[in-house]
Amino acid sequence: MLTYLLAFFILVMAAGVMLAVLERRGRALPLTVSGWHGLLGVAAVVLLVMEALQHPGNHAVNAAVVIFMLTALGGLLLFAFRASRQRLPLAVVVLHAGFAAAGLVLLYAGWMRH
């Protein structure tokens, strides 16, 4: 299951990179695209929580759950900016991406341990 979750998170993160690049170039995609990125991210976090509850001894995966939850909160803030048609604050975008990358590294470490 961790293999599939790792792949799922990589796909969600790749979509996020595309969104950030397009936003930075001034070609923001429709709000629905950002919404799907968020919904898929939340679905990935829920599946990761379920995995962590079934295998509580994998501390790297447990830490990834916490980091990805914080990432989701940052994503919700970014979505609020997009929904109100405001420019996304670069600092929040960078923090969101940084937390996602840290979560992915922890998930990868947990996958390697598994």
C-alpha cells in the first residue's frame, strides 16, 4: 500500500508544481483545477492516515502524516486566496511546496523501512 501511496503523492505533487509554474507565469488555471489538486491531496492524506493507523510502528510514515496535514492547511489557505481572486503569496506557495517535499521524503523513508 505504501508504494501506491508514494506514487499517488508524487502525482498530486507534480500537478501542484504545474499549478505553481502556470500561476507564476500569469496563466492561472480555473479554480476547479486547484480544487481537484486539493481534493486528491486530501484523499491521499486520508489514505495515508489509514495506513499509519494499521501500521503504527513506522515513525517516518507517522511524521509524514503530520507534515502532510500541515501541507493541506497551507493548501487550503492558497485555495482561499485563489477563490477570492487574489494573487497567491509567494511565501505561502514556497512553504506549501516545502512541507509537501518534506512529507514526501518522510514517506519515502517510511517506504524504505517497510
